[in-house]
Amino acid sequence: MDFKSFRKEILSGNGSVKDLIGDFFKKIDNSNQNLNAYICITKEKAISQADLIDKKIANKDKLPLLAGIPLSIKDNLCTKGTLTTCSSNMLRNFVPPYESTVTKNLWDSGAICLGKTNLDEFAMGSSTETSAFGVTSNPWDINRVPGGSSGGSAASVAAGLCLASLGSDTGGSIRQPASFCGVVGLKPTYGRVSRWGLIAFASSLDQIGPITNTVSDAAEILFSISGKDKLDSTSLDFPVPNYLNDLNNSIKGIKIGIIKECFDHPGLDSEVKHSVLKSIDRFISLGADIREINCPRFIDGIATYYVIAPSEASANLARYDGVKYGYRSENSENLIEMTSQSRSEGFGDEVQRRILIGTYALSAGYSDAYYKKAQKVRTLIKRDFDKAFNEVDILLTPTCPTTAFIKGDYKNDPLSMYLSDLLTVPVNLAGLPAISIPCGFDSKGLPIGLQLIGNVLEESKILNAANIFEIDAKIMDKKPCI
């Protein structure tokens, strides 16, 4: 169900918002045990929010944009008075005294919070297997991962346990799980959406965005959460367009660049490649001008990312020392022991691995060889994108090299796991907007995602192209059976 259909239900008089929200909680009760998409249910809060919308309807008041829309929220976004754990033992009992800017914007727009969703611990992972609260299952095949780190968010949308969700994207953590779960995932331009209240992983890469059933729903969420925020100095002070207004423009003549390096990579699954190439043919039939584009350093993004992101993570996670808040070890005799044991007991293996990588890359004698060199390559990647956008309006790639993999496949091979972000991380390094939309299915019936990349603050272009493709392809008509 999309937002438009849900609004018809609300205004039809067949049931109250409270009743409709109750139906979602019944679905969650029936399905979440198998999926583990939600790790915290906010039923009392949701009923309270629904009652407010019902009163507005009864009084014939003007309804806010997202009135009654039931959402889930990734559990690294602070929600006042509600557990926010980052799926880590370090924050297992943390209840924020403040609301993140994006969630406040959603509640002000009338949206309803159903609960907080599972993620890879501190958003570090590509499968939602590093969570301290257990693995999330993919609704298309519960033996497979939903992707990560926003796996709980993508699974909750795909399974119909909410209408949309907020996730965070540091190297593809919205788009990759959207691809694995057959839904829409949008990563906005860096700074388009405030990060205040997002528990940081890598501050120069993190960005919040929507996961939805349709492109138009993603456009509505983006409009509601975008804008300058005085609490976030990195948020951009540019007018926020009404993205819905530009969704149905013809794409005849639009120049779409096919990044050659992505399709030539040996790690790209043949069925994924075939599906995306068929999608390119569809864009041609819709009037798009397709051109092959070279981005020579695109594939270098993965190596660059896994120096920069762990380096920033090692600095951001230094605050978790067992002193002010978070987990504190009780098996220590002095401050040094307490800090060391709190961190070793509170953080999982993947988080500790990335802290160690980042600390090493920033250490004296190595920062020039690793961190500074990675930043130089990051600049070269951005220049490749700048050059490409002088020739085309939008860039196109597969979202992921493969479809969803079996749980545990990469348990002892983290480097192979990292490669699932191969086609998404360059976008974060350059601070660009990108969207993943379903474009087909493999022979096992698993969804395949297509990625459209735009220039800075050109979300409208990629949303419009994605919407036209979605309407024409009708991929969204197929849903998982759980």
C-alpha cells in the first residue's frame, strides 16, 4: 500500500486512524517474530498520535502532509523518551532526552511512529547480522539477509509492517537493503537533511533518507525532512522544492550515463547485469538518451571508503568510555580497566574491527600513507563525477553486485562482505544524491535494484526518472509472501 491508498482509507470513513494503526500492530505481532525487523514497538506513542489525527479529521481541520502515515525508524535516530540502542550492548538501555530533527519533522507532519528497527551495530555492516539483538530476515526469503545496515527498516517496509521508514546511509546502507528487499531507497545530497540526533558513524559520509514502497512516497518523506537546521552546521541552506511537483515530467531527451567500470567488474552477478541492461532498454523506449561514461576511479571507492569511514568511526566512538552514559563494565578496579573492559564488552566484533582499522590509519607515521592518501583519492572520485555531469544529467549503475545472500555466508570473510557496497560507496564519498529502485528479479525470485545518481541537490531529477520507470515497469506489483 502506498501513501495515496492509505489516505483514501483514512478519509473514506470506513475506520479511524487508530483502527488502521491497530491493523499494522496486528501484522507486526504476526510477522516480526520471524523477521526481527523491529526491536522496539512504540504502541502507546502511536495510538496517542493516531488519536490526534482522528480529532483533526472529526473537527475538519486541515491535515498535515503525512497525517496518519505509519512509519518505522532506524534505531540509530534519537527518539525522545524511547529506547535508541544502535543495536549495540553499549547503548542497550539508552533513552534519549531529545528528539532528532528528522523525526521531529515527521511527527510535526502528522506521521505516526510504530517502532524502532534493527540494524547492524552502530550501522557497521551490510547484512544486519552484527546486531546485538539478532539477525533480521529478508521477507522474500527468511534464510537470506535483508542487507544493511538499514536492514530492519527495509524489511519492515517490504513486509508491509509499515508504509515507510527512515534509514541512514554511510556507504549504501539505505540503497543496498532497499535493493535486497525490493523497495525504494533514497540517499539525499550530503547536507540536504539534518544529521542532528543521528548517532554518528562517519560524520562526513552519514546521511538520513527514506525507504518506501514507491518513488512518490520517498519524495513526500524527503520534502518533510529536508532543510537547513541551526543544530547541524553541515546542513545546507538552500530552498527545499516540493519534489512531488516534478515527478511526472517526460524524460524524453534526458541524458543518462552508464558507468562502464560498473558493468565490466568481474564481481557483478550475470543475472543482475542482465536485469539492469534490460532496464536501460526500457529507459531508451521512454525517450532517454543513453551514453557510456568512464569514471576511472569509481571502483577505487571501496578501498577509499574503508580507510576514511573507520577512521571517522574510531574518533566518533571514542566517547563510549563507560563514564557518562552507555554500558559500564563492573569487573574493573580502576578507570583505565573500566574504559578498556566497557569498550571490549559493549562493542561487538565488527565495531571493534573498524575502530582498530581507523585508529591504525590515523596513527602517527601512518596517517599520511593511508588517511591522507584516501582523502586525495576521494577528491579524484568527486572530480570524475563532476566531469561526468558535464556530459549527462543522471548516472546509472546496478545498486549491488549481487542479490540477497544467505545468512552466515560471509561470517568469517568480512572483506567479501565489504564488497557488497562496491557500487554505492562512491556516491557517499562525493556527497551526491542517489536512489535505488527495483528493476527485476533473479532466477530465485529475489529482487534486483537499479541505482540512479544525481548531481548535488538534484534529487528532483533522479526522483522523476525513477518514478517514470516505476510506473512503466510495474515491478512494484510483486510483493513477498511472508
